[in-house]
Amino acid sequence: MAQADLVLLGGTVVTMDGAGNVYTPGAVAVSGNSIVAVGPEREVVREYQGAEELTCSGCAVIPGLINGHTHAPMTLLRGLANDLRLDVWLVGYMMPAEREFVRPDFCWLGTQLACAEMIQSGVTCFGDMYYFEETVADSAAQAGMRAVCAQSILKFATPDAGSYDQALELTRDFVTRWKGHELITPAVGPHAAYTSTVEMLQDCAQLALAEDVPIHIHIAETAEEVARQRAEYGMPVVPWVKKQGLFGARVTAAHCVHLDEGELYTLLHHDVGVVHSPTSNLKLASGFAPVTRMLELGIPVGIGTDGSASNNDLDILEETRLAALLAKGITGDPTAVSAQQALEMATTMGARALGLDQITGSIEIGKRADLAVIDLNTVHLTPRFDDTASSIYALIVYGAKSADILHVLCHGRWLMRDRQVLTVDTEYARREAQRVANKVSSFIVAREESILSKLLALSDVSQGRAFEVQVKVQLSADDLSSVEDAIESGLLAVVRSSVRRQYDAYLILDDVDHSRIRYREDEVLSSDGEHVESVEYRLTLTGSIREREYDNLVILSQSRYDAPATHSLRFYKEYFDPAQTVEVSKRRRRYHIRFGGTAFALNIDQIIQPSWSTHFLEIKSRTWSSQDAERKAALIGELLHSLALTHMQPVKEEYPDLVLGRVVGAPDSRNES
Ligand SMILES: [Zn+2]
């Protein structure tokens, strides 16, 4: 009789091998890090005697479960910012918090917490993508878990790299040092198509090919991502990444929610593994991945929890159950994604999706000893029916909870015995995680108090503190033609001019400064005003802007914080959550003129929305000293005089104030022609 290190006896062994073998009572023999025998108990014990023998009667022995897609360190951000759309959640909250807090020690600790949680839910292997991925790899290896660790690469600066080429260097370095590790497969992690450039994806594909390591990427997670991709490149996400050569490498694609039939075939033909993350897709309302169709076609689909900031846990059994239920709900077909298929997704197919099916995902001789033992002796799993071969799958997928996982073995090493995690100091990890969370909390609270810091969290904001002198008057039809005459006759020296259509949305906030944020879509029209030549989107933060008024009623205002608006108006509305939004559209004729040796901007605005058909004239100039401001104020007085507009009552209010009608005097205009 041969000697094995460990023999598991007496349980129901659910092998998940290709033939669907289940042995009751069955046994598994392990030597070193591998499975040396599996089968009916009497056959295995005839052949092997274990140095350790563990009786598993009343339990199911299953392959260690596979969490195909997560961001392990994000456990430390678990529960931060909920019930938000993906872009607001990601760009508005996660990324700013990550920029502030994500360091190697954060990633190491977050991974320890994640590993403890995953081990408790029977996971022995996970696919990860994050920053400082080497610390994730190190932490996972220390916890004794198998992982495919993808170093994130994005086209913009991240917590661990100032640019994508830096991230690529980091990845190259990580990959060369970790390749061949018994538990860790290093990988290249271009985050997503929408956070990549063409060159970046090409470089990632080349690196993965040259080093023979996999790629892990998010694909078509939201409909908005696909729409943007189509608008920008004239094709959806899958053909675009394919065009960059990505599928030359082995690819694991997370989400794949919004794919058409052609894209599914592309994934199939390039043997791309998909990881379905139903909780994350539901929580962020991203949509429903066509899992049933993928399985029909034969695409390997694994299951992932995604990061615990969008889930909020790493419970893979719950995820597996949800995958089965959701597929039925979506297709209206209760036979869609059977319990057995769901468990395959969490085991063999998950292993295939990660490219690890040669070594894990099923209980077969020669594979690594990655096993989980589920206690079936519980109230909620009683009674049991063994009437059909598939009963055991239904019992596990629809009935078992992660708390029923009793023991976990990975690579022949015990990670958990009798619910006690042996490889992670869970008390230490919990205590330290709370300490980090307290700091993150204070940071978010402080940021939420200031609109400016919320704005700064998003993008590069220019914070010029220049001042502006300006006057605005309402023009009657006669006034308008006299101003037009002055321009045409050359009385005003026009340096350059343009015609624009400006759609402004003012987000009026409830903060102490009564801040308002203007989202402007600025269309520059052709000189005949017929078609749009270019569009610019800008975001401007204004506080209480009026500083001083002069005798001739010119206002000196502090200029504002200005940034390119890289997201949609909908995004900013959800992110800043204004008390009120006011929309004003106008047609603007803008003239840059010189008067009295000084540059001024002169705007003739026709308000289109609301439909006032009213014209206003604005004269503005930037200024940098109060002396200069006074000189320019005097010049504006002279300019008004030469335009015969001195009789006009200046309008001191901004357009949104006029719309709101908060101000006495001005809104008379609304009743005029
Ligand atoms: Zn993800």
C-alpha cells in the first residue's frame, strides 16, 4: 500500500471532472501538493494510507472554488460610497480615495483581509487586478492562495505609476520576477478599453506575448462604455481591442455585459475566458451579461465577485447562486444555467477562464490539491435527496452558505481547518483595516464639505485668481443695431470674432458658499452660423463672485476655477448632487476688440432657452490689480458712451439668476418681445 500525506474519507466527492463523477462515499488522496487518487472510498483506501486521515462523513468534498475577478485590496474600501452609478462611484469616489491612500502596505493588508474572507467561502484561487500588484501577490502567497495577479495599467496616472509607460515597466519587472512561482501567475492588466490608448494596448499585448503571461481586462461593463467606444472608434469594444492585437495573448475578460453576437464569436475563436460578476453588475446597474448564450457557444465563463467595494463581499457561493438565478430570471427559462453549470463556472470553467485548468478547478489525479469541504450536516441543508445525480449540485448551489465551508486545502496545505483560518491573522487584519477605514472616512468627510475639493478630486483644475471687470446691459432692437453698426463701421477695432452656441447648465449647490458649477457645451459655429466647427466642454466653479462696483456700474468679479469637462452632465449632476439645476442656452457673437489701447471681450448674447428672444451685451476684461481695474472700468464707461448706451440700466445679475427671477428689475425682459 502506498503512503499519502493526506486522505479525505467518507464524504461525497464532487469531482467536477469532465465525466461528472461524484463518489459517495468517496475519498481523495494527496501527496505533496498534488492529488494522487480520487474515487470510491473503498478503492482509494485499498491503494493509499494517509499520514493524516480526515473523515468527512456528511460533508461534500469539492474542488477549491475560483473567484475569477476581484480587486483584493479594495476590501479596505468596502462599504464606501454606495448606490451610485459606475462612473460617479469609480471616478468620483474610488479613484480619489485610491490616489490618497493606496500604497504598498494598503494593498498588502487589503489582500490579507480578502484572502481570509475568500478562504472562509471555500476559494483557493482568484484572479486579481490592482495597483502595487507585487504586494498583492506577496500577500496572497503568504496566505497560501493561488492567484493570477495582474498589475493594472491605465492611460492616466495611478497610485503606483505616473504614466502608462511607467506602469508597463512596473509590470515587466513584476512579471519577470514572479514568473514560475508555484502559486502566483503574474499578469498584465490593462484596466479597460476606455482607460487605454491604442499604443498602450499594443504594448500590453506585446509584453504578455513576449513573457508568455496572461492579460486580465474589463470588457464592455456598461452600455455607456460601448456607446462611447462606438462614437470614438466606430466599433464596439471587442473588435477594437482585437484590432490592437490583444487576443494574440491569453485573455481573461471581466464582465462582458454588453456584447453582440459577433463579439461573442470573436471571444470564442480567440479562446478568451470571461468572468461573470453578477452582484457587481446588479449593484452598479450595469446590465446582464449574456451568460446563457456564452455557455451555449462554449465560451469558458467563470464567476467573480469583483472588488468588495462594488459587491460588498467576496462570497463566491452567493455569487454562484446568483449567477444561476439571474440567468433564469433574464431568459424566462428556469432550465438556464443549471446548478451543475453554475458550480462548473465556479470551478473548472473558472480555471479555464484564468488559464489554470491544467492544474486546478477539478479533483483529478495529477492536479494540485486545491479542495474545500462543505459541512452538509446543517438545518438548512436537511433533508437530502440523492434521487438524481444532480441533487448534490442543487444542494450546494441553492442551499449551502459560505459559513458551511469547514476546511480548505490549497496546494496540499491547509488554509482553514474547522472554520479556523490558519494562514492569515484575521484579528490583526480586521483591526488594521478599521484603522485605515477611519482615515479614509475623515478624508471623504472633509472632501464632501468643500465643493472645490470635490472638483479637484476629479480633474486638473486651473485655479487662476485673476479678476474681471465687466458690464452687462440689455439691448433693445435699436440698441442692437447701433452696436452692430459700430462693429461693422470699424468704430470698434475687432481683432477676431466668433459665433457660438452655448448650452450652460448651472448646478446650484446647497453649500455655505452657495457655489455654483457651470457645465458648458460651447459650440463654435462656422462664420455663416450654419454648422458646428468644434465643441468644447468646460466646467467652471463660481462662488460669491461680486467684489466691488464702480460709479459707472462696472463689476469686479473674482474669476473662477476652471477645468475641462470630461464627463457627461448627468455624471456631474449625480456627483455634485445640486439643490437645483438651471439651464440657459444662448447664441453668442464674441468679438475681441481693442479700445483705448486695451483688449476687451464683447459678447452679444441672444438667449434661446428660456425663449426670451432678448439680447444682452457684455463687455469684459481680465485684470490683475485694483489700479488696472479702475482704469479699465473707466474705459468701459467710455466705450458704452461711444456706443450710445449710457442710458441703459446695467444688469448686475448672471443669467441663471435672471432665469430664477430672484432679482428685481431684470426679468421684465421676459415679458417683452
Ligand atoms: Zn473589476
